[in-house]
Amino acid sequence: MIRARRLVEGDLVALVSPSGASEPGRVAATVSALEGWGLRVRLGDHAGGRHAFFAGTDDERLADLDDAFRDPAVRGVFCMRGGYGMQRIVDRVDFAAVRADPKVVMGFSDVTALHAALWREAGLVTVHGPTAGQFERGPESLTVRAARRAVTLSDPVTVTAVTAEPTYAVRVEGVASGTLLGGNLAMLASTIGTPHAPDLTGAILLLEDVEEEPYRVDRMLVHLRRAGWLAGVRGIALGQFTNCVGTNPDYPPIADVLREQLAALGVPVLGGLPIGHGAEQVSVGLGVPARIDTTAGTLVVDPAVR
């Protein structure tokens, strides 16, 4: 496990778009927020670009990402958007540069593919946190404050389950500790069979998703189980499953699907965590020790930075 140094005033952060394109207003909001933290900001050459589904061609997006990893002046690499595209370039990332000079890497959603690759290739702790769209919520929002805390302070983060979250009712009692890994369920399922599929033995598995019908969530969880991914997990931390509503009124709600698939694992499960695509999200480290306590309703995560 390698932790990058925490960001301090004056550090340079590179904003890159390895997946989908970002709207100019959201890019500006992110720059403004980070400069408000006292950080310097550099946009990748294609951070605001657009090509088909993506922010640029595969080569362009990869070049921006690798330039950030290779530049010793850059101390943080923040991804501007999820969407789709990281898996097209992840095998060609300069992991040697990452190992030689670990930096703070933050993003979520499609960026789950990058988190998984950096963990497998370099043992790098990364931050499951907001992309550009979330920085529009303003500097006083929970999302932006939690992101700042995660990348600038070497303190544990406590995430408390929220009753308003659709996954709150999904709970299997118990306490479990392990390495926190995971992220977006759809992206994790797409990683099966690739070199970057994570080893979840002894892990606390974090799961979240957005706009997936309940039957598709069921299918992906069954896929993880059949692939052997869930055999060694110590616990499940459930984030936000946002707008995961079936078009057929006879379909079960997402909470029922999650409960059926996860309760059978025989490990503690804690739902209702504000992590993911919801109105606000808390940033947490991936690749660090974590502990879930279903009685307290908390996920406590070791710091992502040193």
C-alpha cells in the first residue's frame, strides 16, 4: 500500500478528462473551488474537449493522464468526469511513472476502472470522490468539504448511514474490518476477466451505482458471485444507488434486490452510506483499512494521504 503525500497550499493539481466530456461551466467551478483551497490548477490539453462519447481520442486522453503522472510538479490528479472511456485506455497507463512518483488521484463512477488499475499495478491508495459535476455544489457543500478533507488531511473519515438513502434498509448486523476496495458496480462488473480485477479477499467492498434497473443490478451481483469475487469479502459498504428504479411496476425495489443478493454472503452489510451519485457524497480512500459497524451505522476509513 502506497499513500501519496497530502496536498498543501501551493501544490499543483492537474485536471484531466480520461473518460467523458465536461461542460465548460463545470470545469470553471472545479478550478474555482480548488484555487479557493490555495492550490494551483492546470488543465489537461483535452480536459474540456469532446470526441464522440469522450473528452478526446483515446491517445489524447491517455496523453493528458500520463503527462500528469510523469510531471514531478503535479501533486494531485483529479478526474473531471466519469461517463465512459477509462477502460479503453487503462491498459496503456504509465504505471511505472505512478510507482516512481505517487500522487493523489481522485474521481468516481467510470474512474473506478482507474482506481482498480492503480491498486493492482502500483498498490496506490486513491480517493473515491467527486468529479467536476459535483464541485458545482459550492465550497460549503458536504461534497466539496469532504473532498477537501480527504486530500488535505491525514485523518480517518467516518461516514454515517443516512435514513433518506434508498439503501438504508439494507443491513446485515455485525462488525467487519478490511481493506476498502470497489466503487461503481457496473464498472467493477466490466473489470471481471481483465488484469485489473481486484482481489477482494479480506476486503470491505464498496458498491454504488446510478440509473441501473433493479434486474441489471441483480445480474451484476450474480456475475460477481459466480466469478468468485465475493467469496472472501469481510463486509459490504453500500453507497448510493441513485435512480435505480424499474420501468416495470412489478419489479422489486432496489433495496430488495440488494438485500437478497448480499444477505446470503453471511457478512456484515451496511447500507445508506452517502457515497456515489446522490445529492451529496463523502470522499473516502480506496486501498486503506476500514471498519463497518452496523449498530453504530458507520463506515470508518483510514486516511487516503499521509
